[in-house]
Amino acid sequence: MSYLSLDSFIGRNVTRRLFSPTPTSCLRGLHDRREEALTAALADTTDTPPDDITPRTAAALLGGVHRVLFTGIQELTLAGRTTPEIAEVLAREAPRAFDLLTPALAEYGRRAPVSGRVGDGS
């Protein structure tokens, strides 16, 4: 889902209903499923079991930032902010939020260069 004002897409009344407790609980379930899928993809990429703490933690960290940003969109939308205003806030805040993860995840999941390939210096 792109980070846009939901209000401009579906209207303020529907937006308010969407962010009530039951739909919000459903959204949490979607966030959880996305995190589980990311865990599986990270485990596969790094050749670790899906129940290993590292891919689960990395997925939780990335998913947590996404949830924070999504909640920010909800709050800004309900506060009546326009789509361009919300986009401006997110353009500023999203990189800062993900940058906080850089020390922990910058090298995670990167494959080592294969030796003997042309141009790799071996």
C-alpha cells in the first residue's frame, strides 16, 4: 500500500470507520502476515530456518517501522491533512525511521561475492 491519504481515496466517513477498533485489528493481522512472509523470505535468502531469531527479528524491525508510518498516515488523515501534506511528512520521516535500522541491518542478508567470477579480483 502506498503512503497516501486514505481520506482522499475513500472519504472521511469511511476513513473514520476504517480506523475504528475492529478494522484496525484486521489491519494488525495483515501487518502480522506481511511480517511472517518477510521472515520466510529472509530465512530463505540467508539459508537459516524460519524460526531462527535473526530473520524473525529483522522482519519485526522492518515491520515495526512500516506500522509506525502507517499509523502516522491514519493520524494525519483523521486530522484532516491533505495528501500532499501527508506525503511531505512521510518523505521526511520514513528515511529517518528506516535509517535507525541501518546499524543493525545494513549487512544482513547480503550475499558474499562468489570467487572466481570475472571482475571479482580473484
